Amino acid sequence: MWIFCGLGNPGEEYRFTRHNFGFIVLDFFAQKKGLSFEFKPEFEAEIARYKNKALLVKPMTYMNLSGRSIKKLLFRKGDMKNFLVIYDDLDLPPGRIKILPKGGSGGHRGVQSIIDALNSKDFPRIKLGIGRPPAGTSVRDYVLSPFTRDEWQVVKKVCEVINTALDEILVLGLNKVMTKYNSLKKIL
């Protein structure tokens, strides 16, 4: 069974922000599959089960403490080879995705929290491009601000593409899907 973990911050004020792109993608996937999330206090996460194929996980610990939730979950549910993290990435332009088998945090504190908690960088991830903030805007303000109306068109398209990619990972495995989607220059 796969564990698909989307990163974000709990709470309505963060729901549609760039930093919650991982949550947004999992919410889209769950909606398409008719799934609903349930809070599991033992994991500090909202979890939805997709048949016997995958668990969808949204840590409710706030972004910078995501590793605490994931460590609890992986201790009880499985190993890291079928654990995939989905998150926003400043270094990719909006509409671009990148699937990697492992890697560093790239400065993303949620990913760094997971690396620290698991003492490993060896887990797959899907990076979702959000681009860099405009001049004069701090990174913090940028990632914690909501997507603009124009950006939502790209977000919806990315969600559709990732929905298909996640289904394909369950059937074809990570390597084949990685090759296919990393060759896309841009979603829109």
C-alpha cells in the first residue's frame, strides 16, 4: 500500500494558500474518488483510505512539524519506499511538476522536518511549482498568501494531472510515472 502525503497547514486561513498545494492536490484526488478525510489523533493527521491501494495523509501539525506526524504513521504503517510526499516548490515555475525518487529539502521546512524525523532523504516526492515571489514580497508572505484567480486555473490543471499520475503510480510504479511526467515542460 502507498502512502500519499500532502503537505500544508491546518486551518481555514491557510486552506487556499500556495503552501497548502499538497493538501489541495489530495483534496482533489479524494473528491474525485468519493473519499473523505477523518482526523486520526494517534497520527496527528487527517487520513483517507483509497481501497486497499493507498492512504492519503494530511499532517495536522503545521508545516514545520510535519515529520512528527509522518514518523508516527510510518512506524505503524510501513516503510519509506511506498511513501510519497507532495508539496509546493518555489524553484519550479507555476504549472511545472517534478517527480523524484529522493532528495534534499531544497529549503522547504516541511520536507526538512520529515527528513529530520525519519533520518533519511530516501523517499519519493512530487514537487508542485509555485514560482518565486515578486520583488519586495518575502518568501513567507508569498507562500502563506492565497493563489490568485489566474493561478487557480493552473492549480486546477495541475490537480487533474497529479490525480492521473497518482493513479498511474499505483498501477505502473514510480519509475515509469516519473519518466512520463518529468518530460512535461509545463502543464499549461
